[in-house]
Amino acid sequence: MSCPPDAPAPAPPAPSRWSAATPCGRAARVGAIAALAGLLVACGVPLCPFAIVTRHPCPGCGLTRATLALAQGRVAEALHFHPLSPIMAPLVIAAIAYNAAVYVKDGRIAATEAVQGAWVTRLGVALAVLMVTVWVARFLGAFGGPVPV
């Protein structure tokens, strides 16, 4: 018994303009996430899971408020919220912006993982140690004590 020849497979439908398969769709998703995050920050909703669960500040607590203060030119207030904000805010903003741009352009998630090298690792470890050191120092009363949660 002979099988009939295979018919050519139908072409898959073209993706919707707003699907994650297109740059427009990915840009819309990034925009929606940014709008939601902005709304939560504007409404004063705490975004830190550590602080929500433990009612204690995490090593990065205060950085969002410090970044907003820096954006408005209130450096003293930013340093009160988190003493490392002038260093951490630009780094975090750059990483988020780079990841968002690569995601919209290429569809890759976590693009900064491709940035590797000994200096990146050393910088990351140094910043993590610095963040934890400031966190502990704040619990001991330094830098105005722990930031309110």
C-alpha cells in the first residue's frame, strides 16, 4: 500500500503587529510594564518584597525614592534615602534601559547577562559588598539609621 505524497505544509499565519514576535508588540509590553511600575511608585506602593514580608528594609531599600529625588535635583534627600544612590541609580537605570532596548529590538531577555568579564564580576561583587556594608551600618545608626519602609 502506497502513501500519498505529502502536501506542502501551509504557511504559518503572520504574527499580529502587537504580538511578542514583533518589535511593536515588544515595545508595547515594555511600555505597559513601565507605566505600571510608574503608577505603583506614584501611588507609594512598596515594591520591595523583602520589606513587605519582613517589615525591615533590604540592602537596596530607599533606592527608588533616592533615584526620584536625584532626578529632581534633591541630592541631600537622595543621600538620606540611600547613601549609594549616586552610584547605584545610574547603573540600574542603564541596565534596565539596555535590557529594554535589546528586548524590543531582538526579543532577547536579560541581555546584560552577555556583558561578562573579570572587571564586571569584580565590580558586581564590590558593589554587593558595599550595599550590604551600608545596610548593616544603617542598622547600627550610621547614615541616619535604617530607611523607613
